[in-house]
Amino acid sequence: MFGGVSAFGRRSAVAAVNRISQTAGRRILEVGVGTGLALPHYRPDLDVVGIDLSREMLLKAQERVAQERITACHGLLEMDAESTAFADDSFDIAVAMFTASVVPDARKLYAEMSRVVRPGGYLLFVNHFAADAGFRWWLERSTAPLARILGWHPDFKLSDLLGEGETEIERMEACPPLSLFTLVEVKNCA
């Protein structure tokens, strides 16, 4: 079910990676690759490595790569997104789709992605970020306790990931359906 709801955000993120990689480089890290739903949409000339904490999801992603003959995928590894085994500056771009609000510490996720992406590379996030005001703000706050039981964090703010004014955002784009998700692009200054 979530795959369908998140499809627009996932496609927007991969389209951004495909666009940015033309000038930023082809070494891509997908954080929280899950079952590999995004993998078929990367340009075939890219060098994509996906990580996830779930071995079961990675097995499904490996099946997808084999069945669909996805040439962009160069590795699927079981790894903690907040503490990877990669060397500094290993990637040109790192993308996390619907991952920031489900890790224990979003700031650690951001710091780790920043560490493994070379200076001048890009960090991309697609996630639901809480509204600042209005009816949606009220609805998110009201439903937060029930939503947390389902693993959804409607009150997750962009500042929970990037801090308060600490990070310069290159681009933000609302994604369908209903602008529920947002694509955020950050140039890595680490």
C-alpha cells in the first residue's frame, strides 16, 4: 500500500538524482533501499549502492535487480544508515526516501550521509515533513499519537533532520499526492 502512495515522491527523487548526477558524478548511495522500488528508475550508467537494515527487504531488492536486470545497481548491503562502513567521500550523491522519520536519530542520519558524500556532492531526502500552520498542522498534531503506533510520524519537522537554519537548502519540491511529501536537495558542505 505504501509503495503506491509514495511512488510520486520516489520518482521525483530518482529523477533529481538522474539530473544532478550528470554534473555531480555517478556514485550514488540509496539509504533505506527497502525492496528496491526505486532501483528500476535510475539511469543505467549510474553506480548505485543500496543499504538497508532489513535483510528480508534486501533479499526482495536482490530479486528485483535480477528479475528486471537492473544494471545501475552495483550492491545491496545490510547496514545501519546512522553508522555505515563506507569511507569518507565515497559517493557523489546520497538519497534517502521515506527514511528520515523512521531512523532513531535523523540528525545522525544527516551527519552520516554528509560524511560519506564528497564535498560539493548532494544529499536528497523525500519525506513527509510537518506543516508549520493551518489545518494540516492541527490534523498532524491531533493524529500523531495514533500515527506513531503505525510507525508514521506526522509531526516530523524538517528541522528535526537539518537543524534550525544550519543547512542551506538548494531546492525543495512538493510531491503528489496532495503535497504530502517533499523532496529536499542539499549541497554537501562537509
